[in-house]
Amino acid sequence: MKKLALILISMTGLAATAQEIMTPELLWKLGRISPLGISKDGKNIIYKVSTPSMDENKSNSEFYSIPITGGKAKVIKEHESLIIDKNTSKDGKWILSNKEVKINNVHGKDFYPELEKSDVQIYNALDYRHWDTYNDGNHNHVIITNDKKEEIDIMKEEPFDCPQKPFGGDEDYIWSSDGSKVIYVSKKKQGTAYATSTNTDLYEYDLTSKTTKNLTENNLGYDVAPQFSPNGDLSWLQMKRDGYEADKNNIIVRHKGLDINLTSNWDGTVDSFTWSKDGKKIYFLAPVDGTKQLFEVNFPGLTKIAVHVQQITEGQFDVNQIIGFHENTVLVTQSDMNHANEIFSYDLKKKTWKQLTNINTETYSKLSLPKVEKRIVKTTDGKDMLVWVILPPNFDAKKKYPTLLYCQGGPQGALSQFYSFRWNFQVMASQGYIVVAPNRRGMPGHGVAWNEQISKDWGGQVMDDYLSAIDDVAKEDYVDKTRLGAVGASYGGYSVFYLAGIHKKRFKTFISHAGIFNTQSMFGTTEEVFFTNWDMGGAYWETENKLAQKSYKEFNPITLVNNWDTPIFIIQGAKDYRVPMGQSQEAFQAAQLKGIKSRFMLFPEENHWILKPQNGLVWQKEFFKWLKETL
């Protein structure tokens, strides 16, 4: 009897364990992996794991090494010497780095030294603030240092940046194959011209002549991510059109003086790329069919061999980073909607996967996971639209569930098998909500035309796509049609504000984070003006510009506020200068004055994202608290 009792207790314990679900608190305990590269001896992968600490309100990091063929990971104290340093010249005499250099006078004390306690900032042009910081007159410059610690600022006195602010790193500069030159990325515009253009170029600095030349002067869009092939050919990513930040991204190779576009005839856009060791192929990552996958394209040089793009991997996951190669395998990171990034190897011949790291495997093994289904919905213009439907753990089709329409940001951001630490579908579904995530117009991975259709049409076909998705899923018996909500951030927040004016009582609640509420004031206060110029079709004062006027009138959520009749939760970071705080303030004020149940959550020290652990957990708690109150 005792033995039977022990077995029953054990089984009960297993059942209880199996019923555990992902919670906001658990989400903020997960480790987040960042691969750093392959060790010099080619035997190990070096990576970093950052783990949030609620007590310290920051993330703490440890560094690891794991055999490239799999095995046990070990903690390492020092990692820099283990990896080939791309910033050291071929002869070992010079090191590339970057630092901020004061170039422009901005502060009151810059102009009036005797008034050193003044906190004035004076600007004569745009680009006075960017993402979450104000321009203080400092610019990132590429620095070359020799073994005597002597420095050369190769951008001396230039009011330009490399790395590019705010997201650029040392991937923005590289040595030439022979180590005699430095190639770097910069947008050599300033002030208003900087804020209205995307025209970054590749520049070449010659160490001997100390001269700089523009290598991509003829291209007016983005030129980024320079790499040299094993055979010494310069390659990079290129967008063609100035002002269009979501243009098709192509791989360009400069071979024997000619620029060869390897992906011009392929109907997609490239995220990142790396060369094969023999220089005959390029492997790249790109969104496709609601996922991100590994592709390859051959490099024929100037021969008559045709260029051919081929998809290498397929499945319900995202391949997020190419780390390197080992024999017949490519080393990458992979995620899906139920699992954060881990390092995997993929055998190119056998077409098989092997998981190498297990940062969060034990945690996930204890959870009942949501089910992620792919659904095809017919749009109002007769197209097939992929929709991800995420069902709660232990889903029972005989029950009815509250359902959330998730509106993706961007507006041209891929809605793939990503694993977000804020907009986390696993957490949402685990709290008992069905999540409907449509790959609506404006999503890369479904052809260039599908991706581009959203520009200048923010309130048009894409809104029909949203409603087609939620209406189609709501036909299922397991959806509680009286408990539908819509949630989203950035353009997704705009979508929420717009849907609030046209939904005709479909939804019972809304949540908008950093949403655009007034397209006219957005144009007047956002910092990267090229974005609004392109996507709105021009400025609001261009009265003869029909596309622009449609954006500022018909497609402006503020014009639909009289139709608002549904509770709305509005969230904003005060240091968000992409979608400035006034957008959320205007929306909250309108809701309050109309007597609509509404809440405003402001993060004074956060930007377009919520990055601090305690703030992130408050975000999650308030998100679900609002849904519990209103849905």
C-alpha cells in the first residue's frame, strides 16, 4: 500500500508539473543568448547569456564555450582572446575602434563658457534628437590605434557618424583584405538633410595616402553591412530608394570593378548574409511565409553561369543569426513562438538539425505549451493571407476562449516565429487567450508587392486584412465572440487607434503601446522625417498631394475619435522620439474627455521599447490586469 501511495503521489506530482504555464514572472527569468563567434582553433562556439535580475533591475551576463559538435558548455572568465578579432589589421599593427568626438556646439555653455550652469540646447536644423537621445554635438568616429597607443581619427572634424546611431556597432567598419584600407558605413549628411534621407554609403580610408573616397556614391539608399569574400571581393547590403527604410534589401558584390546584384530577380528581401569558406556561395537569412529561413545564392563572378537563389531550411521556426560553419554544418540561432533563441547546427548534406545549447530547455520542459497553428484566410481583395493562431495550453475546442487580435508594428516588420520578451504570444496564450496574428499587408516574406502595399495606405487594405483575420477565426465555436480584443505597438498601436474608430463593436477592449494617433502631429514631431515623408506620401501642408492628404485626413485615427466607444489602455515611453509621447497623450485625453474607460501608463525613462526588468514586469502585469478588467 505504501508503494502504491508513493506511485500515486509521484504521478500527481508529474501531472502538476505538466500543468505549469509560462507567466510574466517566469518570462523575465529566462536567459537570453548572444553568440560571439567561433574560437580561433575552430573547436568551440563562444557565447554570452544575459539573465534579468529583478532585484538589481538589470541584466547580468556570463560567457560560455561549447564544443562546435555539441557537448557540455563551460563558463569562461575571459572571452576576447578566444575569438579572432576582426578589428586587428592583418599585420597586427593597428586596431580599429570607435569613440564619441565633440564636433558641434549645442549647449549654452558651448557658446557662453561663462554661463556654465545653463542647461540650454540650441539647434539650427533637424536631427536635434534621435530615437531616445538629444544631439549633444558628439559624433561616433572610427579610430585607428597603433601599438604605441597613437590614435588616428579617420573622420577627423567631420560632423558624421560611424557606427551609425543609435543601433550601429563595429559591424559598421572593417579592414580591407590586405589591411591597407578601412571600409566604413556613414550617412554623411547633417541637420535637416540627415533627418530626411536614408542615404548611407560605404567609404574607403587609405592608411598610406590618408585619403577617403565614397565607394557607393551612385546609390541613393542604404548601403550597409560590408564584408569581403574569401577571394577579396567587397560585398554589402543595398537598398535603392532614398527615404524608404523598408526597401528591398539586395546583396551586392563588387567583382573586377563591376557591381553584381545577386538577389535582384528574387522576390524577397535579405536580412543578413555571410560567405561560404570557398567564396562560391553566400548564405543569407530572409523572411518567408511567416518564418525566417536560411537561403543560399551562388556567386558566378563574370561567367555565364546563372545566379540561383535557393531556400535551404524550412519549418515552423525562425533562423535568426548565422554564427559560422564547421565542415558540412552551418551554426545558427533558432527560435519559435514557444522557445527563445538557442544555438543549433544544421547539416547541409543530411538536412538535419542538432540543438547545441540548452539555456532554457529545462524551464520549457516543465511547461504545458501553447499550440501554434498556421491558417490561411481569404482577404477582401481575394488574396491568401497567412495567419498565425496561438491556442492556450491544454486547449479544449469545446470551451470558449477570449481572443486577441495582435497588430504588428513596423509597419513593414516580419510577423514570423519570433520570441519577444514583451509581446510574447506564449505568455498571452498561457493566460487563457487565443492570439490571432495576421501576416497582413506590409509583411516581408510574401513577395515585394505584398510588403510595399502598406506604404501610403495605412488605413486601407491592411485594415480589411486585420478584420478578415479576426472575423475568420471568430467563426470557430471555441472563440467567445463577445470577448474580442485588439493589441499592438508602434504601427500596431496606430492600428489599434484606427480600429477603435471602425470596428463596429467587434472588440470589447483595446491596448495601444507607442501608437501613432495623429498623423499630422506625428509628422511634425518624429525625428526620422524620411519615414513619415515616405509612408504618408509627403507633408501635411501639401494640399494638392492626394496621397498625403489621404494619410492626414482619411487615414488619421484622430478623425475617427467620435466613433470611439470601447475601453482603451494606452502605454508610452517618455524617451520615445520615434513615436513621441504626445501621440499617446492626445489619445488618452480624447478617451477621457469622451468618458471612455481608459488608462495611461507612462515609463519616464524608457524609449520605444521597455528594457528594464522591473518596468518590463510591470508592463506585463498591467497588460493582463487590463484584459481581466475589460475582457
